[in-house]
Amino acid sequence: MQHSARWKTLLVWLALVASLLVILPSLVPARMANGLPDWLASHRLVPGLDLTGGSRLVLQVSRTDIADERLRAGVETIGNALRAAAVPYGDLNGAEDTIDVTVTAADRIDAARQTLTGLGLGTLSEPAGGQFRIVLPASAVEEAASAASLGAVDAVRRRVESLDIPALLVARGERDRIVVSMPGLTDPQRVKDMLAQVGRLSARLVDNSMPVNQAIEDGAPAGSEVLYSTGEPPVGYLVKKDDLFTAVDVASAQPAANGEPFIEFVLKGDAAERLAAFTRENSGRTIAILLDGQVISTSDIKGAITDGVGRLSGDFDAEGAANIARIVASGPLPAPLTIIEERSIEPALGTTSVGTVLLALVVAVAAVVAFMTLFYGVLGVIASFSLFFNVLITFAALALIGVPISLSMIAGVVLTVGLAVDASVLIFERIREETTKGRSLRDAIAIGFGRARATVLDASATMLIAVAVLFVLSAAPVRAFALAVGIGLLATLFTTFTLTQGLVRAWLGRSHATHLPKGVRTGLFDRLNLRFMAVRNVVFLATAVLSLVIAGLLTLGELRLGIDFTGGAAVEIQAKSGEVDLFDIAARLADAGIEVLDVDTHGDPRRALVRLTSQGEGENAEQTSVLVARGELEDAYDFRRVEVVGPAISGELIDTATLGFVAGLLALVAYIWIRFEWHFAIGAVIALAHDVFFTLGFLAIADIEFNVSAVAALLTVAGYSLNDTMVVYDRIRENLRHFKQMPLPILIDDAINRTLSRTVLTSATTLIALAALAVFGGEAIRTFALTLLFGVAIGTISSIYIAGPILILFRLRPERYRPGKGGAGTAPEATGNNG
């Protein structure tokens, strides 16, 4: 036993020393951290964009463009194949995923069938009247999009790196998307402009065989097509389809100026030789330079171009020339990209957020330490010491994982500060209860830790299930929050049953105490003996009335949905001087043709939050609205924060939020059903639904925007509510085994009263931590904290006045409870898993 204890102690101190080493590079100045060994300095905590300021773009390969390109290529392939096989045809056209072609010679239908089958483009139908239909497989688009996305990561990185953005990060995201993070860059418009073009450069010979107007009216001759310039108004050109050279043949490109800006490019060896031979034989003709299918420059061939150097001049300024040069030099993208999400925040706003959230974390920890010390004396000091290492281990684990530290992560740590003391309170209250039964302090400590273990595990498991569902099925900010809470909970389990237990035993060994410290002041709850179930009908009636009111509010649309679910854009601006003029802002944007949802100051007369409605015109419509809004307002206002959510993201968030909530609910119910009885599972679900429903009502009444953070808060409220309910249910389960003749209302009252000290203390510490987050955490996280603050309060009430009475409603009786159900705790001495 002693040998095992020594190994456990050694493990604890090794973990703590390792955590200190991991976190050390993040605590010292960067200059000192750079002097540390690479294996140590590589795990430095990196703040996220919401803490440092900057921009984040989420790009997606345009499946529509890929499908159109596949259809165009299929039509061209079929036409070439039939001509090569000497099969006469007509009416060759494609739409969506089908291509139709009519063979005009009846004796060549078999040859056409054999030719089309050999192409392997898709499913070939039997001809009707000589008409064949080829259905292209839908999977081909997804495969092409996935391949294009994989290649686009490097292409995007090459292109954006040419802008010399410090700490740029380009990575592949979920669903074959590309994430571009740009710390310190508040306005990513230049990046968006560069990524808006695929960059397919080519040179073609202008076809002078007929006037371009005739080609537009009668159709271009074979081997040629009509293309247009980029200027206004666009000018048409009849050009050959064969490329003289493409972007792949360009060795370098750079902007230059000689009165007017232009781009000078150099071709690679083989391409330079081909161009020299071509220009030698075609003097006097015209070459058109194309970029993404549009003519950007034309030049007459005056003689052989032997050095492979060319010049592009056109309708662009110096910045445009620089951008085109970068696009050409970096190479083309594999496919067109669409910006489906943008998050930009001013560095000053991010720095303010860092200070306020860190202040909230310090205040939360200090308040919890003071609270625990006040009620538990030396035991509270021990719990606070463990809490410090809990936070240390959590940040060390986040550093090892290497994820950027975001506001939502710090919020998760602040929440776990409140939750972490729950295990200590459960154990200390069990120890105190055992001493009131006449046990020695040494035995009470041993039994207290042993009997509280199951409740701690049950309570932690419910929360871990909730955060696991959040992590798997939610958006990035919510996953960051779930990751921090999950790590914090695991750290709590580790520190509670190793460090806290070891320190309590060490204190007992050194002090030789025989009684609880005088600083333990929670015995005052023992004398209350409140009759909670006596007012259950009144509570049910009040709950029903309030539920009807909330249902009315939600039905009337009083819940304000954020752009995360509706799509659109949110822009936070600050007046360069004086106060914002809401009417002027709305009028300017309306005159520019932008549909404004609302403009509000949110308490600060110098700032305004402008919400633009979803344009419903594709993924780039919101981007266009923000660009126009910036042009209209930037003369009088600074843009502090920009958030743009396209239809693809908003639709997914609705689906994942719904799926996540349902999946989390089912997982939690299954866990409770297995651990307890079906009565308890139903009771917990009803209590959970009560808490979520009332929290939605709070959001509607308080006019708080319902966004992804609110969904995270709701699921956290659900996990916390079940955590609290588990403690009460655990004691009810114990009472059911011990007092089989006790009337159920009295039995439940006894269980609630015995856990009341733990319920009050844990809720108080959690509420203190969340209150610190709400007061000191700043505007970026206040909504999240307020939602949790209300949810935790209503969850505490429901664990007493909803979860307990539901068991009476379902006529739970001791004789219906199956002893042995729920794992540990079937014998009297092994039960008592509460606080």
C-alpha cells in the first residue's frame, strides 16, 4: 500500500514538473524563450487571432465551377471522339450532369455506341431515334473538388506568401476547405482580391479570318472563340483556342513602370524557343494575353521574340499590376475558390480582449480561492493549491497540442475553475458527514475519498459527454471551448485523487488532527432540513406559466438569430471623432444598395455594430456587401471587427448545432439509464429541457444574439445541469437502498438536504467564476458568460425543484429499484456517493 502511494506521489510530482517545463517558454519573454532548447521552446503557447488581432478566411473550392468545367470537357471530348471515329452527329449539348448527342447516320449508331462506351465518361443510355444520353457520375465532382482542394493549399500559400504577411498560416480545414490565418492583418481585401482569380494565364493568336461582330452573330469558326476584355465596356476578340504558352511556362513575373504600369515576364527555355519560332513566322499578327478566360492585353508581333521576355500592359494601376505579377509568378489555382467565411478583428481590440479575459481569469481564481478558504479553512487552501496546478496542467496540455489559445479556450478554463472545486467540495462534505457519524478523522478521510469517487466520476462523465459532442459536431470556436473544458475536467480528476488526496493525508500526518479544522463552516446547512417537495405543485404551476410565456416569445420570433445561423455580415465600427450617427450609417448603406438588418451602439456611443442581411445571391454576395460598406463608411469610421458567414457555413452550423444537441442528449440519457434507472433518465431529460428552454427565454428577453457561442453555452448548461442532478440522484439512489419504507417525498427531501451544502457551494463558486468572466471578460465574451451565468443558476434550481419531483410523478418506489443497478454502490458501506 505504501509502495503504491509512493509511486502515485512520484507520478504527481513528475506531472507537475513536466507541466512547469512545458509552460515555461510561454511565461518568459520571447527573447529568453528563443534561447531554450528546441524541444522545449517548440511548445510555446500561441495566442489566437481573437487575442492578437488579424484575419481568418475560410475558402472552398467551387464545386459549381468544377461541375461546369467537367461538363464542358465532356462535351468537347465526345465531339472530338465522334469526329475521330467518323460518326456524323448533331445537337451535342450538356446541362447539369447529362450530355445529349444525336447521331445523324443510322448505320453509324453501333460505332457511336462503341466510341462513347470507350470514353468511360459515365452511364450511357440506349439511343432513342439516334439520340444518346450520357449521365456523368456525381462522385466525380466530389473527387475532383477534393483533389483540387489538396493542390490549392500549396497554391494559395505561394500566392499569399508573396504579400509578406508575418506569421501567415495556410492549412487544409474540414470538408476539403482551406483556412488562411493572417495575424495583424485587419483588412484582408488585398488577399481576397488575389485569391479571387484562378490565375490561368495563356497567350493566343487573334483570329483575323472574320470580323469579331460577325463571329458574335453567326458563331466563331472552328478552332476559335470569342472572348472579352476586362475593361468597361468589355471589348470582344476572336481568338484561336490553341495556347502559345500558359502560366506553367512562365519562369518569373514582376511589375514595372514606364509612364504606365505593366508586368514583365520571362518564359522558361522550351516555351521561349516555341515563342521565338512562332513570332518569327507570324510577324504582323496580334497576340492576346488571357487571364482566366478574359483578355487583359494585346500586342502586335513586330519580329521574332528570341529572349523569351514579354510585357503585359492593360487597364490596371500599379497595385493591379503588382497583384497580377504575383498571381502569374505563383502559378494558377487548381480551381476557383469561394470565400465562405471571414473573421477580422483589429489588433487593438484583440489586445484589449487579452487583458480583460486574463483579468477575468485572475479574478475568478482569486474569488474561488477566497470562497473555498472561507468555508473550508486549511482544506480550502489545499483545494486551492490543487486548483492552481489544475489550471497549469490544462494550459500545459494545450501547449503540447499546439492549438492557438483563443477567447473561447480561456472561457473554458474559467468555467473549469468553478467546476474543479466541485470534486473537492463533494469529498470534503462526505468527510464532514462521516465525522458527524462518529468516525475518526483518519477513517472519515479514507471513506470520504472512496465514497465520493463514484459521484465525481458520474458528474464528470456527464460533462465530458457534452463537451465531446461539442468537439466533434461544432464549429471551430466551440471546439476550442470544448477542448479546454475537456482537458480541464480530466486534469481535475487527476489532481483530485492524487494531489488533493495526498496533500490531505500529508496534512493529517503532520498535524495529528483528530477533528475537522475549525475553519470548516459548512455545517450550518445541516440544520435547515427544508421541505422542498411540499411546494412542488406550486413550482410546477409557476414553471408551466413561465414556459407558456417563453413559448410565446420564441413563437413570435423574439429570439434574435445571429449571422452564424442566418448568414450575412456583422461589422463593428468606431467613429474617428465624436459619436456614431446611426441614421447616417443606415442611410449611407441604403443608398449604396445594401440591405441593413440593424445598427446598434450596444452601450458605447462611439461604436456601432452594423448587421447586414444575407444577400441570397451565392457565397460571395456577403463579401461584396462588406466591400461596398467599407467604401461608404471608411472616411468617418474605423473598422474594428468584420465577420462574414456565407450560406454554406450558416447552413452547416444549423445542422451541426441541431445534430450536436440531439446526439449529446441521447448520449447523456443513455449514460444515466445505464448508471441508474429509466425514471432517473426521464427526470434528468425533463430537467435538462427545462434549463435549456428557460435559457432560450432568457436570451430572448435580454435580446442577446443567438449564435454559435450561445449554442456552446446551452450545451454547457445541459452538462452542468446534469452534473448537478447526478449528485442529487446519487443520494436519492442511496436512500432508496437504505430507507425502503420512507415516503418518497421525505426521502427526496432528505437527499436534497444532505447534498444542499455541496449544491450551494459548487454553484456559488461556479457563479463567482462566471460573474468574473461577465464583468471583466470584455464585450467579446460577455454574451457567452451571461448565458452560462443564467443557465447555471437555473440548472441549480431545476436539480432541486424539477429533477426530484419528476420521480414522484413517475411513482418511483424502493421496491421497484433493482439493487445492484448502476455499478458500484450496492452494499450499504459502498454507497453514499454524494457531497
